[in-house]
Amino acid sequence: QVHLVQSGAEVKKPGASVKVSCKASGYTFTNYAIYWVRQAPGQGLEWMGWINAANGNTKYSQKFQDRVTITRDTSASTVFMELSSLRSEDTAVYYCASITGTSADWGQGTLVTVSS
Amino acid sequence: QSVLTQPPSASGTPGQRVTISCSGSSSNIGSNPVNWYQQFPGTAPKLLIYTNTQRPSGVPDRFSGSKSGTSASLAISGLQSEDEADYYCAAWDDRLNGHYVFGTGTKVTVL
């Protein structure tokens, strides 16, 4: 049973960076990739990227390619998503998810607010 | 900028059948399986349909999925008040080198 727990809400100023964590449990951490998806207020779901938990390989959306970094700590079964050069449009709920061909399990979401 | 297009809204009365379309291209829906997600306000999405037509354990059989060419559809038969939610299709996209793309989302309202 995949269980993903994310870090708490963050408030950041424009230009700063934010790092959100996603701790996995209930399965072998290296078996699945972890995806990051965000949802701005009143908007749809937007895929940001994913990391292969086994080897650390990453793939990023072209939209976020220059600003996002996804890493993992296998000893802690935790994945991190760092977004830099924040702007007001980055205010959103950020989700981590384990998405395979037959299942999808999501974290509870982390609200990141960017405001001066 | 979603590459999968859905109608922004759909509605029906209790007991009716509602269908939501998802239009893509040969690089995503045309060559990869489609997932459907259900999302209630303030909560994380939930997987409703995987691999075009399959329901995870616990999903009522009034939800069904289909795919033809570069389009997919989600049908809700016997609409219930608790089905009022947002619905998103999603698929991997080969042209974007393995990116995962979501549909624009459809708000289902039970009248």
C-alpha cells in the first residue's frame, strides 16, 4: 500500500526557492517513479516532472526545465522537488504521486504561496 | 498548456448518463494508455480508470472508460450526487519524450 506524506505549507517571496519533500512508505521505494504535479487556484493539473527512484534519472516538463530540480534520498525513502526563481504565478498546491500503468497514489498536497 | 482537450463542463440529473471526451494526438492517446482521475475540491486526485478501460478496486462500475484512435471517453452511468467533481484524463506523450500530460479538466454538475 503506497503512502506518500508531503511537507507542510510554505510562504515564499518572489525570487526565492522552495523545496518540498515527499516521504514514501508501504512499498519498496526504488520500485516506482515519483511524479510532481501542481495545481494553481481554480486551475487544472499540471505535470512538472518525475524521478526514477531507483537510479535518480529525471525528466522535466519543458515549462519548468530551467527552474525545477527533483532529487531523492533512498536512505530516507524521500523525494524532493525544488522550484527556484519563484513568482506569484507559482502559487499552487504541489502534489507528489506514484503513477504506474495500473495505479496512482498521491500525497496530500503542499500549498506554496508566493507573495511579497 | 494542456495537450489533451476536454469540455469544461458537463451535467445531468440523477440517474442519467454523462459522457466526457478527451481529445489528443497520435503521440499521446494514439499510442499510450489513458488514465482518468476524479478530484473533489481541496483533495488530491483519485485514479478512476487506468489503461483506457480498467477500474481500480473500489471504483463503482457505473464509471467506464473507452478509447478510439486519438480520443478517449469517460462515461458515468446512473449519475449520483456524489459524482459531482472535476475529472481529468491523462496520458504519456512520446513526442514530448515521455512527459505525462493532463487534460484540461471537466466539471461535472449533478442538477
